[in-house]
Amino acid sequence: MRTSRPALLPDLFKRYFLSLLVLLAIPLLLEAQHSAPLKLIQGIPLPGLKEGDFDHFAVDLDGHRLFLTAEANGLVEVFDTQTNKLIHTIRGLEAPHSMVYRADLKRLFVVDGDASEIKVYETNAYGLVGHRQRGHALLGNPPEVLPLGAVVE
């Protein structure tokens, strides 16, 4: 007759081994907390912007640009990543949220939350080239967008 006792020993060994491993890892985790925190290298002044969320970004690697939404200000700020300077401000948005930059199209797609639409900008002169109301698909290659002045039924 078999007993369950031999199976119990490997289970105990696994449990104690795991506990021992965790105990040995704790000093390593504590040591990792003593490393230097991130250090601010440079700040970029943004005069005239009111407080708000500045947490949505898109990047144009080839063009060395960083796009930042200033949600409460209704703006998209464009920075040159080589000089770290503000080079353009896209206006006319209500509450810009998420963005996607498509390098192959040279287009910036911005979700304008309060307007419930996606606005599309060409990124040479930053002009608005189209928009799409929320709920309508922006699919296709290239994405289909409505020209300015078009009405969605």
C-alpha cells in the first residue's frame, strides 16, 4: 500500500526552497532602491500654459520632433528634439488627448475629446487637412479622412 508521505517531502522542499529564494532576494531588492534616482538634465519653459495634463506624446524620429498635448489649453505643442525648443503650436482643439504620428503619410492624428472627433494635420505647415467624428472608422491605407467642411450623417 502506497502512502502519500513520499510526495509530501518534495512539496515541502519546494515550499522551503521558494521561501529561501525570496529571503535571499530581499537584500538585492533593497539595494536596488539605494541607486540614484532619475536626474533632471534640462527644463523647457512653456510660458502662458495653464496647469493641466501634459501626458500624451507622439514622436517623429526622422524629423526630430516631439508632439505634446496640452489638454486644458486646447493645444498641441511641437518641439525640436535636437535643440529642445518649442518650434510650433497647433491651435484650434478643444481638449486634445491621444495622438499618432504616421511618418509614411506625414500626418498627425489627434483625438480631440471634447469635440468627439479625430483631427488630422499635415506636418510641414501643421495645417488641418481633415477630421472624422467619433464612431466612424479611420481605417484604410492611407486612412480615409473627411475633407474640411464635409458633414457626417
